[in-house]
Amino acid sequence: MNLTIIGIGIQAGDLSLRAYEKAKQADEILLRTSLTESGKYILSTDLKVRSLDDIYEKSRNFDTLTKNLAKEVLSVAKNKNVVYMVDGDVNSDNTCKIILSKRKDAEIINGVSRASAYASRIGFSHYTSISSYDIEDLDLSLPLIITDIDGSFIAGKIKLALSERFGDEIEVYKINSQKIKKIKLYEFDFDDDFDYSSALAVDKLSFLEKTRFCIGDLHEILKALRAENGCPWDREQTPDSIRMNTIEETYELLDAIQKRDDDAIVEELGDVLLQVMFQILFGEERSAFTYDDVISSICEKLISRHTHIFGKDKVSSADEALSLWDKNKRKEKGFDNGSEYINAVPKNLPALMRAQKVGKRASKYNFDFSSDKQIVDKIFEELKEIEEATAIGDQAKIKEEYGDLLFSAVNLARKAGVDAEEALTISTDKFVLRFTKLEKAISDDGKNIKELSEKEIDEYYDEIKKG
């Protein structure tokens, strides 16, 4: 049987003539609720309607309500030509979404939405409109109108979501039927005066009005700084001029992580993100790539490399997952041989990190030490060659042999599953701490470290090590 869904607007007289004529032809007219202004108007006409207010009373929550309403409408429409009337417009009604997913043949006659009516009264020329029950799934871009705030619980939830996104001191419009009041966000749920018509509206905010920001704000702030009348320093920067800043900020982040300093981690993550956004903006300015290109690229990589999650591959351990990632990477990059794979390791990586990466990649092409003992023997061999080079005073050869010694030591760490860069950092930090204690202990004894013999310093150092 035929099913028509009609939006009856938000106030008396919003029902269109076409909708009225369609309703007169129906076997049965179902009205979502008679409690709204537009619902009351429908009851005052000569249309014979059945209100579904009783379903409101039987439903435990909003989700149950929408399902129960949809179930009733679909059931009646099996045997009758039905018109289902909803306040506002059809497209923003969650019950209608369920019905339309089941009855794609249903006719729609739309009405004035609550959001558009409120927007006209407030003066929004463009805006995003969402139901309060969909807020967790959507990006909260401004200007914004949130409808269906029909109780204190959902009002508090909306306030919390917006506070986390924009701060609780921003000004918002609280809307109840015909009444609109401008208040601070933190005041929104102070009064328990919410009903079917309640909504909240937020206009576009300037950066100075916000106390919370998002990645889009960072993008816009940098564009403002790089604009014609922006900051002279920011406007002068190029990809090369701040290239090394990325390394510096990354190391500061690593230091904060190592110290478990959450406040510093937040700050340093922001600094790293700033460098990333700068490079994105440089790309946009020369029309090479955009912010969306960068986000799409990393998302595509995560999906294509995790074929055990988003594909048909199977793994049972972290090592297997890492190996599969590496296999998928080589396939994507199109490496034809080991040389291409090894040469792809960036040359500006820290030397220990690069050495470990090169050794690991070579091992995947069956070129590796067969055992730890073989590496230890190689280390002793390199020590002997350093001795020989030192004896003849060949500086170039000495440098080369020291490099070979370090490379062998890195491979020993790799075979043991140790990150050589991290291990050396830990040892260096340990030495710095011990030296600091050593110098203090000597100073506390009224001595000067520069005036002590090697034997005397060693005695102090041995004591420090025991502690």
C-alpha cells in the first residue's frame, strides 16, 4: 500500500496545500505527536488523524521511541494507504530515516524544519544542523544548530560535548518554542525547561572567543599568519628554512615522553603538529598537495598495511604483524631488489638508527650474521684493525675502522632485539647522572676534580656506581 511522509512544519499554518490534499486521500493519517504547535494545528483541522502520543508514553528512551514509532507506521502501511505526519521536516526526523530505509517507495512532502525556522529568527545565513542524539557521530562545525534537546540529561550531554570542543564560556542561543535567549554555554542546563522544541544554536566564533581549538583552527591560524597582512616571520618561512625544526621538536617530544611529563608531552606534540601543518600549508600554497591529501595518504597506508585487520591475512603475534607490514610496504613501494629497499632508508636519520634499519633490511634478503658469536668475533676483528690503523697513524683508516666497529655493535644489538639508539641514549644518560654525582661528591670533600689523579677519580666513581 502507499505510504506518504509529510513534514508539517513547526507552527500553525506551515502545512502545505499539497500535503493537505494528499492527507485527505489517505485511508489513515498518523500524527507523530499532538504536543507541538504544528501538531495542535493539525488536530484543529478537518483531517481525521490518530496521534501516536501513546507510544511516547510507552517508550523508555529516544532510541526506543523512534523504533516503536517506525514499527507502528510500517505495520499500518502494510494494509492501508497511510500518511505519516511529523513536526518539522522529514529529512531530520530519525523515525523517518528508519521508515525510509524499509520503504524506499514512500513519497515525501517536506515541511519547514525547526532548524531553518530557528536560523531565520537568529539570523544564520548558513549553518550545520544535527539532532542532539547524533552529536557523537558528527563534526561540530560552526555555525551550528542542535535540535531535539528534550530533557536535562541530553542538555548536559550537549553542554559537555560543546565545552570540550569550544570551551564553556562561549555564548550560545537557548531556544524553547518561540523563546530565544542568549547565554553562556555553562548556563545551558541550569533550568529544567526542555521540551520537544528545545534547541541550541552557536554562531561562528573568532579565535579570541575560543578557549578550545581543533586541527582545523590550527590550519586557519597558520593561513592567517602566512597571509599578506600576516606575521613577517611566518611569511618568510619555506620548507627548507624550518626543515631542521621538525627534528628539534621531535627530540624535545621524545625527551618529554621519556620523563613521563604529560604537560610537556602535550606542549611538544603541539610543536611537532605545528611543523607538520606548516609543511602541509607550503604544499597547499604551491598546489602540490592539501591537508586532505595528507590525511587520506596515512589512512590509506594504515588500511593497506594492516591486511590482517582490513584484509584476508592472518597473524598471531606482534612480530608477525610487523613482518606483514614490511611485506606489504615492499609490495606497495615496488622494490625490485634488496638494493632498492636498503637505499630507501633515509640518509639523514641518526647514524645508529640508520645502521640498524639497513642491517634489518639486508637480513630480509638473506644477508645477515648467522649468530651472535659471529658478530662478537667481528667486533674483536674490528678492534684489532683499529689497533693496526692507529699504529701507523692513518686517520682516514682509523675513522673507517671505528665506523665498522660501531656498525658491528649495532648489528649485535639488532640481533638481540635491542634498539641501539635507545640503548646508547640510556647509557649516555646514566653516565651524565653518574658524572654529576661524582663531581658533587668530590666537591663535598673540598676537592677539585681537575686536580685529582686518575686513580683517585676511579675510586670515587666506583663508589658512585655502587649507589
